[in-house]
Amino acid sequence: MNLYKLNDILPHINDKNSCLEYKCQTILVPLPPSQIGKPKTNIKRILEESSNEITKKLNGFLLAIGKIHLLSDVGQTFQDEPTLWVPVRLNFVIFVPERGRRVRAIVSKLGKKHIACLIHSRFNASFHRDTIPPVYHNFIFKLGQPVLLEIIECDVVDKILDIKTTLVEYCPKGETDLIACVTHIETELSFECLSPHQICDTKKDCHNNEDEHSCGIKKCQFGFSLCANGSCIETSHFCDGKIDCADGHDERHCSHLSAIRNSDSLLSSKLFICSASSTLIDTRLISYDYFCDGYKDCPLGDDEKDCTDECTSSSQCIPNANVTCIQHRAVGKLCRCQKQGYRLTNNSLQINTQICQDFNECNDSLRTYCSFNCLNTDGSFNCTCPLGFTIDEKTKTCRKINDQSKPDLLIVFDNNIIFYNISNATDRYSSKLLHTIDIEKNHHLDCIQYDSNKKFIIYYNQKQNAILCFSTSNTIFKPVILISNVTVHGLSYNENEKTLFIIENQSQTLRMYTPITCDISISIKMHSWQLNNIANSIQSIEIDAFNRQIIFASHYEFLISNMSKPNSTKVLYTTEREIKRFIYDASFKRIFWTVAGINNNNEFPVYTCDGEFKRCHDTSIRLPFAWPFTFFNDGLLYSSSSLKSLDMIQLYGNDRFSNYFITSTRENIRSFLLIDYQSIALVNLCMNYSTIRCKNKVCLQINSTEINCLSIDENIITKELIISTTNTKNSTLQNETESLIYDNLISEGANRRKHYRYRPSNTMLFCIIIFGVLAGILALFAKYCQVYLNKKALSNVQNNNEQYLSTEQPNLDEFTVTFSEQMSEQSAADNVCNILIDNDTVRFVQRRRDSV
């Protein structure tokens, strides 16, 4: 199989629906002696021919390779094989089809029961027509049309990969931004995918003109709506009885879906007070226009009950076969379209008349129907979910794909940490205890982060002013000191790149520590950025690893910065009430935060925004505690007021405002964390190139193609924390804190000394000096004696020409002969040995006895 060029396939790496992974790996390639002449060319050919055989070693199917780097000119042989194994380093891309992942494909063959597709123009996939979602039952599939599939099963038959899938989406939005439009409606509906250049080109390609809708429409920022002349006014000014748009557009369409936003409009509009279903839900006032529109606005569904009784007397509804009059028990007569999902709108072709048209729920500025992506359909809408989640067609909610062998949730108690697996059915949840770790009583675990790959917990201990970690692979609690003497306002851990960001209050800095591994005697590098005056106001931070951004929360503002300049922040959103805590869900790209209650300190309202802060609203949920909480299965997971149970309240879908019981506990819940196993589809450049490009520096990845080499502001050596067993809590904490400082000083001293081979002690230096002085004195005395003896011998010389010759035997200082680069190959051969060790050639210089 011919492989792609690496540069041709790299642009698709960051597509979450590509199932592609980029790797850099060293492997041994078998090369016959006859092919040694052109090793790189022959190695590439061998890899292409044996791509199926090396699939197991790579844990994926080889799709593209880059430049081949030979690590040595010397190969290896094993057991007298006629093959030379050459070590090479490769940059390559593999296709990793896993169950539950979604992937883009192109329709390649149409059958009566199955539809075949090609993934990346190489791999075969198919789905059964019976598994096609109901919304696409009338679609006519054509060759070459793009689809989005979900992998069910993978199998290799006769060295050919066969992938069984189900259809998720027709004409999926993504890199090509295609749309599916109606092209024929006479006998049966016919659909076709249009390419981007056919959209908004002033030419009608779709029967219903879908390709030319919403072209060139100006958009307003959050909290504002568009007038007909293109200007933006506050949404609260629509349908308030006053004309704010120049053409009066804000008061023309107030018969349905009125915007009830301020106190003036509340007094002048007909409102309904919803029945209270729980103390967690705020009192809701809704307009009569929200009744019988197919969407649940009241917690108990008051607005969608009693919508079948027809009016018994005359009404003001327009005489139209598609419009009916509903006699509602609570609000009286209502004019509604008979077809579900249709709304009454003004007829642009005929003045003072109204017609029923499909309402686009996905463009509703007052409501959020889906937690992730919304797809409008005729009379309804469909919600799509991120990778690792499936859509529940009945409730229109995203549910996590459950693996019962892995924990989904960890809960921190006073004496232990328990890992749970949460399984969910349509109408209930259940929890299963998987693992328990006993911890030291009163040991503080704040700002908990979890590494699901290496299985360890990172946390901040406020009393010890230290960041620690411990492994969860065993039941023994053995903390390791990562960072000491820090006052942390917020921290966030990036599992993919093993980096930890913190806000250090005393120095008013943003700090990055890398690499983070929960082992003893590991060197951690630190780089810091000055935050000046905003450090004290920042409450917490979160890392958006995919978009390479850092999200900060101050008392009343949300700020953001890019990885290229982490300390250069800009304000994205300002709140009227103080922000208590916030979370960022990377899978759904959604932010949730709690604010201080107005009248009741035991109620904390929850607000939410999309990742771009363009659509924000009050969820109407009031939690008993500002923290902890998390987003799970389109709902909020929170601790009950008794602190002895974990519950969930639904935020989206048809079961909105429904409350579910998750698990009960005997002890009070101190904190909990939802475990996320989703990895970011981004090439880790620092892991691949930091040793070459950022030697003796800190590596920070800016985006998918750039890294930044930063100075090392501090080098820290991790140390095991010795937990005292005494009963005196204060003395224990004090001793532990002093131990932290002492260990840090020892680590810094060890770093300073590691550049020297040896340093003698003071006692040894004194002995050497004394010995040298005595030796000098003895040498002078010996010399004096020798001179005296020589003079005496000369005085006794006889006159018969007899001579005595006295010579001093010379001292031969030991020396070693070394060879320069210019020495002859003949002599070097006698004194040099070449030994191949781990693909590195080491030269040894021998000492010869006859070298003196």
C-alpha cells in the first residue's frame, strides 16, 4: 500500500473526527545486505510493503511517514540472519479506529442492505440501512457524498481492515462546511450535498432555497438583537411597548416568543408563575407566548400541559387550515400552528396576514436546546454530541459512553478517597464502588486534579502551602512533594503535556511547572510570568488545551490569554454578581459558574456560556453550595445539602429540571471530581523536540506547529512526604512544613553541587596542607645533607685521575599517551577499540606498557 506524504495528511490531525494520531518513534528496520547502498529509499519501500505486519507494534494502521533519520551507520544482526537491522527514527501518522469514535467518510458503494464508505480513501467501512437515524430515512444517498460515522467494530480479514459503523450525520459540518438541501419534492423527497462555493452564491440550488438563507446577515454580540436596518439594540428593548429600532422592527413581531427581560416589560406583559418542583430551581415567570410551543420552560411542564383542548367560542386566530385555537386552563385562548415545530410569522407576500413556518430552534437567542451542537430539521431539531458521548433520541441529551471497568468519579471524604463507576439508563442512575484509598485524617486536599493515564492525584494543601501528589494504583497513601512554599489561588493541570499552571499569590505570578510525574527525586522545571495587579483578584484558572488558551476568573470578570503570551489577558465577559467558582468542560466547550445569592446565602445561582461567551444565560438552578459541582450527561452533578449524597439535575433536553439520585454516603463529602478520559487530538511538540530545540530550557507549546523555549526560573526535586503518626495535630503540621522547607533547601544545594565531581571536607583539606608542609621541610633537609656529603667527597679526591661520578636517579612521572585526530590509521588501530553499545560508538584509549 502506497503511503501518503506526511505534509499531505498533517492538516487533518487536529480534526477530532479523523481518528488520526501523530507519532515520533525509534524502530529497527530489517534491511537485506543488497539494499545497503540506498538505505533510506529501501527502508521506506519496506515500510510500505510491510505496513500490515507492523500494525500491532504501532497500535494503529500506518497511513503516512515523514523523513527517515538514520540513527547509526552501523547495523545489527541476530542469530546469523542474512539481514541487517538498522535503527531509524520516524515521524508518522497512524489511523486508530476505536469503538465509539466518530470518523468522516465518503460513500463509495450503494447496496440494498448496506452502504459502503471509504475512510481517508484507504480503509473500508459500511453501515446497515436499518441503522440509519429516522431523520435521514427519506435521504437518497449518492456516491461521493460525505457522511459522519460511529465505529462499532473493527476486524482484519485477509490483511484488509473491515470497519462496521452506524450513520451519525449526513453532510457533516466541519472542514468543508457542507449542507444537505431538498432538491426534489414531487414524488418523494430527494436530498443532495452542496459544496461551499454553491452556498450564498445568489443562485438557487435547493428547492426551498436553503443555500441562500442567512447570507450576509449581521450578527450582534450577546445581550443585543438585530434591527431590520442592521443596527443592534439591547434584547430587553424588544416587545417592551417602546420603539427603539428606527423602523419599529422591535415591536412588530410580539405575538409570539416575546422577549421578557426587564422589570418594565414584566409589568406590562401577561405572565405565568410556574409551579415549584424543587428548592434548587428558582421561581420562573414566563410569558404566555411560551405556552404550547413544544418546549418545556416550567420545571413541572405547566406550559406544555392541557394543549389539546380546542376553543369552544370564537377566537381572534386567523382563518387558516394550519392554525388552531387552544383553550388553555391557565392562560386562556392561544393561536398555534397544528404542525409541531411550526410558528406563526408575518407573511412577507401579503400584508396583515400570518403563515405557519418551521421555527429554527438552533437560532433561538433566548433558549439553548442542545448542550453541544444543534441541527435544525423540518418541525424539530437534532442534537449532536462530542467524542465519547452518544445522543439519547428520547430525551435529546448527550450521555457518556460507559466503561464499567474504569472509574468515572472520585469522592474525597475525611478518611479516604473512593472511586466510583456511574452507569446510566434512560430513567435512572446507579453507582458501583471500584477502589478505596485511606488517607491521613485532616490532610487537606484542595484544587484536585487527576491524571487518568498515569493514575495519580495532584492537589494543593493550604495549611502546608505545598502542591503534592500520590499514586492511586495502590491503597497506601504515600504523598510526594512536588512544589513547596507556594500560596495558590488556582491551579490547572494539562494531562496531555504534563504541565501544571498555578496562580501564585505572594509573588503575583502565573507559573508553569513541567514535566509533572508523581515520582521521587524527579526534576521539575518552572517558568513564571508577572501578573502585576490582577493576581490577587483571580479566583481560579482552567486550561483549554485544544485552543491553546488559559481562562481566568476574577471576582466579576472572565479573562482569557493565549499560550504565546500567557500573562497578556483580555476581558471576555463581565458579571453583575460576584463569581464564586467556575468550571470549563473541554469536551462540550462550555463554562459554568456559581454566583453569590441575593436574599439567601444558602442558594448559589448557576450561569453558563459557550466557549466564546456569545450565548450566556441563567440556568435557573440554585445549588446549596458554591462548590463543588461539575457538568455530567447534560446536567449538573452536585452535593446535597446534607453532604451525604450526590445528585444530578438535568439542564438540557426533554427532561430538563429533572432530578436524579447518583449515590449515598455515610460520611460527609468534602470534594469530588469527574474523571475525563478524553485526550486532545494535538501533536505534543515539546515531548518530541524539547530535548533538541529547548535544551536546558522550559518548553511551552504555542499551537500545533510552534513551541516557545523559556528560561528556567527554578529547578525543583520532588521529595516523599513523611506523615507523622503523633496525635498532636499542630506539631505534626509544623514539622511537616519545616520538613518541606528543609527538603527544598537540600534539593537546591544538590542542584548547585551536581556540576562538580568532588569537594573534599575541611578536615581533609587541613591534613593535606600539614602533610605538604612536612614533606617540604624533609625535602630541604635531604637536599642540605646531599650537598654536605658531596663537598666532603670532593675533598678526599685522589690525584691519580680516579674519578667518581655521582648521578641522581630521575623520578619518572606517570603519563598517558593520547592520540590526536591527525594520527595515522596504522597506529590508531593498535590502540583504539570500537564497541557498539545502544547504537552509540564509544572510543576507548588503551595504556601501553612501553609508552614511557
